[in-house]
Amino acid sequence: MTDLDRPAVPASEAADEAAMADWAERLVAQARAEGVDLTGEGGLLTDLVRRVLQTGLEVEMT
């Protein structure tokens, strides 16, 4: 798919995507600098997904 085939993205959404990408890059860089694995038990992504799912479940239950 080329850029011409993609629908236009509103500026605010593009800014949100850029901010999210920047946040993710900084988070991974910090984890690597601190010697934290990205995957596996105790890994950044494992813990992040667990926390997001847990928070979502708690919100749904209230």
C-alpha cells in the first residue's frame, strides 16, 4: 500500500500516533538501559500487557 492509497489522517490523530511512537521508543530504550528484558517473565511487554488488561477489567467491573 502506498501513501496515495491510504486515507488521510487528521492532524490530531497523526500527532497522537507520533507521540505514542516516541513514548514507545523511550520506554524500550529505558528498559534496555536498565537491563530489563522486553519479553518473558518480568519483561517490559509482558508486564505492560498484564497491567493494561488488569486495568481494563477493573474499569469494566466498576
